[in-house]
Amino acid sequence: MTSVNSVISDIIDNYQQKNGLNEISKLIVSSPGVDNNFKFAWQIKKHTGRELIGILNDGTEISGKILDVNNSGDISLERIKNKNKKETEIINVNFSDLKESKIKLKF
């Protein structure tokens, strides 16, 4: 990460010198596509251990930690059943039953 910061800093410094600018007013860092829905089940498998949020075809909202995704598109999620007792339950949903699905970002 330090090397990336160093490279970006050098690029910004060179740009400022060439264009006679003293400062850059805004620098936006993003992850393109992170807010797009998944198109294939294998994309979700790459996020095992993260939290998936989604909407089923019937409109039901679901969320849970991704435990596994198999080749048939079956997704196993662990979700909190009772926050007070920290009880969890495993739910299974097939990718074809998801109308929308995204990873919940942590900041």
C-alpha cells in the first residue's frame, strides 16, 4: 500500500508542477462496479466471509455472512436470528432466486 501511495503522490506532484497548480481540490478514490448487482454465482463465491445483502424475487430482503457457494448456485448464509442472544441461523438460497444481490461495504 505504501508503494501505491508513493506512486500516486509522485503523479500528483508532477501534474501540479506541469500545470502550475499549487493544490488539488478534490481526489476521489473508488472501487468501480462495487455497487452493481452480481450477474453470476461465482462472483459471490469470491466474497466468502463477507456480508451479502439481497432481495429475493418475491421482494423479501435477506442478508447474512456468506459461508459457501456451490457450483449449482446454492448460497449458504449465516444470519443473526436474535441480536440479544447472539443466536445465528443458516439459510440457503439459490442464486436464481435473487432479484438483487450486493456485498455490504464496511468503512
